[in-house]
Amino acid sequence: MSLHVRTLTNDTVVNVAQLLKEPVGAARSLDVHLDRFELDTELTALDVAASIRLTRVETGILAEGAINGDVELECVRCLERYMQSFRGEIEGEYRPSIDVRTGYPMELPEDSDIFVIDNNHELDLNELFRQVAVVSLPMQPLCREDCPGIVAEIDDEAESSEDTDERLAVLAKLLEGDQ
């Protein structure tokens, strides 16, 4: 059984009315390409690509697949901005708010892990993508493993100037002894 792959460009909304009318197990494949994708107020992903399979399940639609892209982050050591690639596995369940055959409202569980298909039978992958992308990012972003951190240039003249606090001279002598 071959599936037609639909491509979405700079959009995360898919109409699934026809898929909701099909039997359990019916599926559609999507390739999603986003030039820019807002993850948070100051966090934007670039060149995001996702391959998604939407499968009809008894209670609605199951979205599974993978997502990848790039995000500009700040290194926790040197505080420089750099591009960080991310990759994550997607899995989310969507339930219809309106019965596709009768038009009557459906009872939805109060489970926060469930996404809702709106009254127009449109499924929005935006929040699922955002959650997976944010979780895929490192908690302690490093521009590179051997990043030395903030490197301050030491001014030799400032060290030998008479502006040095004499109360610290004792500590300086202790440090000289260690060398």
C-alpha cells in the first residue's frame, strides 16, 4: 500500500476531515518545511524539517515522526551566540472536538497530553513541534566541548601599578609561594 506524501511549506495546519471518516489504520504522510519557527519569546528555530505520519486511531489521529532544525543559542561558558542543530522524535494524539459525520460536539478528556482537532477538522502540529524541539535542545548549551569560557585579557601594567590594594598584598605573596 503506497501513501501519497503531502508537503506543507511554512504551515503546520492540516485538514484531516477525510482521514477521520476512514477506518482505523488509515494513514497519511506529511513532509513539513518551515523557514522560521518560533519556539519561545526569544528562541527561533530555522530551517525546520519534519516527516510525519498521521494514522487514524479509534479516538482520533496519532501523529508520529521526526523533526530537525537549527536554533541560535548562547554558550553558557563564553556567552557567544552559535547555531545548534536539534533532532527529536514526534508522537502526539489528536482528538476531534466535533464529530465529522454528525457535526455534534465530542466530549474531550481533560488530559493535557492530548491535542485537539478544531471545529473545522484541522489539526495543528505547531505545539507538538514546539514541545519536541525545546526538549531536544541542550540544557547547558556549549559552542564547543573545549570552550574556555570568558577569557579576560590581563593587563601587566595594571598589576604592577600602585593602585593595587595593599590589603591584598598578603594574598599575592601566598599565591607566589604556590608557583
